[in-house]
Amino acid sequence: MKPRRIKISEMKLLLLFVVACVGVSFSAATNANQSAESTKCPVLGTKEFSAKQMRSRLRHTQSIDPPCCAGTLNLKGTVVLDVSVNADGDVTCVDQISGHPLILTSALHSVSGWKFQPYSSGGEGKPFHGKLVIKFHATERSVSFKVIDEALPLRSTSTMR
């Protein structure tokens, strides 16, 4: 049996994919180590809301940018984030809980600009935090997403085009 020859364009694409995956793996390992050391978002003394309550308080979102190497991938899945919000409804901190490593960075960056309805207790604005569950579909051109009430037991997937 004769070995198959790989075209230069296929080799470049394969090399790009391998480099991207190694970079994501390194980044995910670094983020996992940082998450294991301590939680970034201070939550002591803040009201905790469920994913459903967080979704209902959401007032303004901005688009999630496609990941750097989504041109060859079709990513679908769910990202779960822990979001801290100040008394004015502005996001102060976003921490990753779970999700596909290729989309996590884009989601973290985008959610930091989202706006929530302020929470008040006794007539005074109070900070709060909770889980934000985002179902997504990312391609090379865009990321469509929907904030949902709870994490589904579906795994993130990626397929070659």
C-alpha cells in the first residue's frame, strides 16, 4: 500500500490546528491552575442568585466574538460562568466554571460588558452574584448564544468541516 501524499494546503491547515490546540491546552491548564488556587471573584457578603434569577435580571448583552481558530471548527455547547455584579448592575468579575476552552475566553470578555437590573434590599442597592449559563454555537463568522436557566447535561462538541 502506497502512503498518501498530503497537499501543502492540508499540511498548513493541520499545522495551524495543532498549534491552536496546543495553545488552548496550555491556556486551559494555566486557567485550571489559577482557578484551583483561589476564586477570582469575591462573593462574601453578596446575595447569591440562581441561574434562572440571573437570566431574569439580565438587561443588556453584547455579542460574543468568535474564537481565533473557529474557521475550521463548528463549536456547540454550554458555558457556565460565575458572575459578580455591583449595586449599579455592572459586572465586576467573571469566573469560569465550565465550558469549551476555545470559547471560554471570548465569553469571559463579552460577559464582562453585560448589564444587569440592580438588586436592592431595604431601599439600598446591593451587589450580587450567581451562575450564568450560556448555550452557544460558534462558527468562523459568529457566535450565536442564548442565556438559559440551567446547565444541561450536554457536552461541548467540535467537529471538522
